Amino acid sequence: MGILLLREPREGRGTDPYEQEFLSAGMQVKSIEVLSFEFCNLPELRSLLNKPEEFSGMVFTSQRSVEAVRRCLQDAEDEEQSLPGDWICKSTFVVGTATAAAARSLGLTPSGEECGTATQLADLITQKFPTNGKALLFPCGFMRRETLPSALSAANIPLTELRVYQTTAHPDIGKRLEAYITEQGVPEFLVFFSPSGVKFSQPALQKLAANDLSKIKIAAIGPTTAEAMTSAGLAVACTAEKPNPQSLLTAIQANMAAQPTEGPT
């Protein structure tokens, strides 16, 4: 069966964990990047990163936020420098395994890897937040939701927020999806990995599916993405319990097992 993952595949850094998980289960799988990201406000972020004494830690809700920090660490020769040492011993909070792995690559020790939503992360931060009165630094995208800032504000936890990237549709999304369907046919399962992915790829998908996406089962990496799918009028076949490859595979397999099989006529 064909599984189409609407996400950027991991290239040049070893085996892609999502693709490997599905291949190991005997499924045909392909990742297609449907989003592009434009970074911004990096000088401002660099300035904040040089003042670790003013913060109690950092919060990352996406890999792109971590990438923004990484770009701030590159010098004029494009060689990556290390974070100021004081950051290493401060709290780092993340959502999901992929963002946790990205944070570790900067030398940070993240908490929240098992959190699948901003609400769960807010609960974790509330439990673990150091009571020193200093804010958490929150580099984020322009499309970030209000869930986390609102929850932390209600808990009187200060947050210094800086928008560091803008999300847009990948310029080749239509061509990539068309090439996939031409080569491999219509997938049995389509997986969205973010509300942005739903927003920017749905028009191209509708066109390729002749305005009938009901022919394809659609899965979500988590409840926030599932909510965006529902708001867009898409039926959610299943949702991963946690934002990781194992949970996504389990959700899809459970959906497959629950489908009635045709008996003899």
C-alpha cells in the first residue's frame, strides 16, 4: 500500500526515521516537501542569544525555530559556532521527537519530547519552570497558535517571543505531487504533519484528486493538525497518539485493521 508523507524528508543525515518505520512494516512510503520557510529577524534573535543571563531557558515548538538559532550561530565564513555556554545548563522545552533531536544537535538537553501538543507542553513547563522570574525565550513562526502563550500567561510565566520564520507553499508542490501520482498512483494514505501543511497543500491535492479527496484516507501527526484538517473539511481517518514514527504507524495500522473486509457474495 502507498503512504504519502507531506513533510520534508531527512536527507544527508542518515536514514529517514518515518520512511524507515513504514518500510520495515512492508509499506511503500514517500516523503514530499510541501512547505517553504523564509527566515527573518535573525539579527534580533542573535542579540537575544548573546544574553543568556536574561532568560531561564528556551522553548521550541518546531524544527524551524531550532534552525533559526543554528543560523544565528554561523559566522562570516558560514562555520557554525557553539551556543553561549550558559544556555546549555538552562531549561529547554520542546514539542515532539524531531524538535527534540534538533535541539540536542545544538548541545541542549530538551524536555517535552513526549508532548504531542502545545497544551501538553504548557502543562510540562508549568510544572518544571524555574521560579527565578526570568522569561523563557520563544523563537517561533508567524503562524504559531495562541495556545502556548495564552497558557503560560495564565500561569504567570513570562515569555519573550520573537517571530523568526514565515511559512509559505513550496513552489514545486504541484509538480511534486503530480509526479508522485504519475509514478506510483493515488496513495491509500496521506499524512499531514502540520496545520500549515493542510493550508498550503490542500488546493494542489484537490486538483490532482479531481476535487474528491474522500477517495484517500488522511491521517494527522497530532490533534492540532487533525483539528486543522476538520476545519478544512477533510475527514480524519486516524491521528497519531504522539508525534513520532512509531505512533503514526500504529495509528494507520489500527485504522487498516478496523476496516471491514469483503466477504463472499
